[in-house]
Amino acid sequence: MDNTPDPEKDPVVGTSKPRLLAVLGPGLITGAADDDPSGIATYSQAGAQLGFAITWTMLFSYPLMAAIQEISARIGRTTGNGIATNLRTYYPPWILPVIVALLFIANAINIGADLGAMGEAVALLIGGKVWLYVIAFAIVSTFLQIFLQYTQYVSVLKWLTFSLFAYFGTVIFVQIPYGELARGFFIPTLSSDKAFWTTVVAILGTTISPYLFFWQASQEVEDEKTRPTRQPLIKAPDQAKGAIRRIRIDTYVGMGFSSLVALAIMVTTAATLHAAGQTDIETSAQAAEALKPIAGEFAFAIFALGIIGTGLLAIPVLAGSAAYALGEARRWPVGLARKPLEAKAFYATLAAATLIGTAVDFSPIDPIKALFWSAVINGVVSVPVMVMMMLMTARKDIMKENTVRGPLQWVGWLATAVMGTAVIGMGITSFL
């Protein structure tokens, strides 16, 4: 049990630094995990190819991702169950197995891409065999998830979020034309070019991904179970005000942090690689290596270290969300707060997702193409999940008095519509 003071019960939460840090948890970790090495590759490619003209997408996507993640968190905190359990309970039985299967495949591919990027980053920094680093990172990540106590593990993940400050550091060491940046950020630039719309779709698919929905909802359930003062809001409506306030602060800070990091990566690559005409970037490690002769040794080292730190943060979220989804669908005992022998199938799934991801790096599969199809799967899965989440949070038989209404509901549906349009656009551009 976590016996630290519960920030939901603090009437002035967020007014001082220690209290704000106590509030930050599932939302902060989820937001930081969104900037995984695969995401870094997407943002680097966007900045290198399109320069500052693409930075407006971060201003546009922030309220959408924040709203849908708040809705995910509220499902977990209100019902005391993860998204998969609620889907299994309230929707036709054929829907959940399809979603879980696609989620598991996409997450495993993503894990492989992240492990590969981390291995390449270490090799760039100190030399050595990439494959050896890939295996080492997979083992360390799996070991920590299975054998570290939940409260300690969450603390480790929180500390790993500081690795993302590396990308603010790279901005300091490059020269930025701030007038051009301001125009690109505040004035949307549209183009009929296929590469432009493919990049926009990739950014939306990176910032709004189904594994983040499942993870944040499940972590709300975990936190609820480990704190003796908390109960699901459907059973303890008097806790709703403090809980929703805490979720909102946590989520909006976490997603804001995520968006600022993504913006910093775009700005760094736009000011260096795009300005130098170096636009052919496919992976985060390539971006780091390309920075070396242009922005200097220090910027290169910081960028590469950030890839390693974000990977260590993102792999547990990817593997964990797959394990939560499958475990809830199969009615297994689930949760990182459980000991390994209490949730054997859950931990086996978590390890299997990491193992399959590792195997991708040693297979003849093209990792870039695999990552593309992972993004396609994530985009396809996200739309029906978001639709069902929005319908779920409007139902009083599920949420009781805590249904989602007003501006949050409108922005949630807008995010759903945008993702639906993005998936259609992805399909069209893929076959043109």
C-alpha cells in the first residue's frame, strides 16, 4: 500500500512545488512515453523535411491529445476498471479480441523499433555491437517491470521523464530564426504535397495512440488499488471533485510536456538538418548522427542520450499496455502492483511482447516498413476505441454521476473525428 498523503485530498493541490510533483503520475508518465524513439524519429523527419512550417501541428494536437487522455484516465478512476474490462463488459464480445490482437502486434513492433534505436544510439556514443545493446535493454526493462515493487517502479518511470529535458538542451545549442519559427507555429501552412499530409498523419498517429489510452486508464486503477483512501468514483462520488482536478492537472501537464519535447525536436532538426538540406531522415539514430557535423558534438550527444532515456521509459508502457489489455480481456489477475506469482499470465504477456519486439530486430523484416505498418495499425485501432470511449463516458449506467459533458466531450469527439479523417487520409496517400 502507498501510505503517502493523497494529493486528491489536498484542497490547494498544485499551489506549491512538492504538491504538484505529488499530483503528477499516470498523465506525466504517459505523456513522456509518447515521445519514444519512434516518436522522436517522426518528429525529426518532420522537422528535417518540412522545417518550421510543420510546427503548428503541435499547437493543434495538444488539446486533442490532452482531452482524450483525460477521458481515458477518468474511465479508469471512475469505474475502477481498465478500458479493456469496460469494453468486455458493455460491448459485443467480438470487438475486444480484435482490438487487443491489433494492439499487441502494433506494440510489439514498436518495442522492436525502440530497442533498435536505443542500441544504435549507444553504438553511436561509445561504439560496440548494436545487437548486444538491444538484448541488454530488453532484459533490463523486463526485469524492472517484473521484479521491482510497483511504487518503486513508478518512481523510476517518473525520474526517467527527466531524460526528455535533453531535447530542450539541444535547442540551446542551435541557432534558431525565431521569426520563422513563430510564423510556422502560429500560422498553419497547408500543402497539396503527398509528403506533407503523410507527415501530418504520422504526427497525429504518434501523439494520439491507443496504447496510451489503455496505459493511463490502467495506471489510474493501479494507483486507486495501492492507496487505501481511494475508491472507484461510482462507489465514492464524494471523491470525484478532487480526483477529476488531480487527473486534469496531471494529464494536461504531462501532455504539455510531451508536446513541448516534440516541438523542441522539430525545431532542432528544422534549424539544422532542414536548413542544411539534409532531409532524408528515417530513424531517431540517423537524426542524432546527422546533427553531429552540423550542430556539434554536444548537441549530438544530448540527442542520442535522450533516445536511450525515452526508450527505457516507453518500452514498459508499450509492453504494459499490451499486457493490461490482454489480461483484462481474458479475465486474468493483472497489475504491476501484484507479485509475479500472483499474475503469472499478465507478466508472461509483458515479457512476450518485449521478446517479440526484440526478435523483430533480428529478423529480415525491414524495421522502417514494420514501423510504418505499426502506425497504420495504431491509427486504425484508435478510431473505434475512441468512439467507444466517448460513448462509454456518456453513459450513466457506466459512469453514474461522472459522465463526461461540456467542452471536454466536444473536444473528445473532435479528436475522434480528426483521427478518423487522418486514418482515411493515411489510406488514400498510401495508395496514391
